[in-house]
Amino acid sequence: MVRVVTAAAARFTPLRNCPSSSWEWHPDPLDIYADSLTEEQVSEFKEAFSLFDKDGDGQITTKELGTVMRSLGQNPSESELQDMINEVDADNNGTIDFPEFLTMMARKMKDTDSEEEIREAFKVFDRDNNGFISAAELRHVMTSIGEKLTDDEVDEMIREADQDGDGRIDYNEFVQLMMQK
């Protein structure tokens, strides 16, 4: 309840200097997405945000975004990075703060992943292009984005997705994993 009141008050604050006839509140449609997240999802996104926010200042810059994208095997130009930031930069300050990141992630969850997006994500993990994600490949990608996992944690992630019990994740298992998120 306090969060809702605080959020509503924050929306009215910029209107205080306006003539009273223009005091109308219009909800931000993007906030509807963020409000639908569970506490667990918000916590996971906070952890993900901190992986991007390398210097811990609460903002993701184009440089920080580029570092993470390159660690995932992508090579976006400075212009493409700026476009990514601009897409979710609600306050137009050139960076992404956590509320903007949360809105972006909530929107992404609402969108259904296309076959192409899933295929590209699989390719990032399947580093040797053999059609399977091994524990070593999973560990490598997670480490490259700053996620330090123990061998047991990596094995558990593989076990959760590995439906046929062969100790690795094939494309169909990966698709199923992505669709249940």
C-alpha cells in the first residue's frame, strides 16, 4: 500500500507547478507491466541489473551495456547501444536506471519470444555449435557476464533443463526452458 501511495505521489509531483485545470493524472502504461512482477522476479532483475551496472552507480551506460553485450558474443556499434538505451530511457538522461530496467524486463516478459530470438540465444550458449549446451559452456557464458557459479549450481541448472538425462541441454530442451519463464 505504501508503495502504491508513494508511486502515485511521485506522479503528481511534476504537476504541482501547473495550473489547477491541468492537474490530471494519467497512468504510465509501462508501469502496469512492472506492477505485475513478483517480488522474486524483481529480486532476480535487481541481480541482473547489477551485472550490467559495472561501477555500481545505479545507472547502465552505453559503455556498460556494450561490455555485457560483447561478453555474450554480440558486437553492437555505439549507435546501436545508444538506440537500445533510448528505447527504455524514460527520463532521457542517456542511461538506464533500475525502474527503467524493470519496465524493460517486464515488457520483454510480456512479449512472446520469437523462434529467431530463441535460436540466437541458444547459439550464444552453444559455443562449439554442436547442438548442445554443456555444463562447461553454461559456466563460461555465465562467468563472462559476471555470474560466478559453483560446479554444483551449474550442474543443477543443467539438471533442471535436461529432460532426456544426457547431461546437456539440446535445442528442444532450451526452447521448453525459455517458454516456461
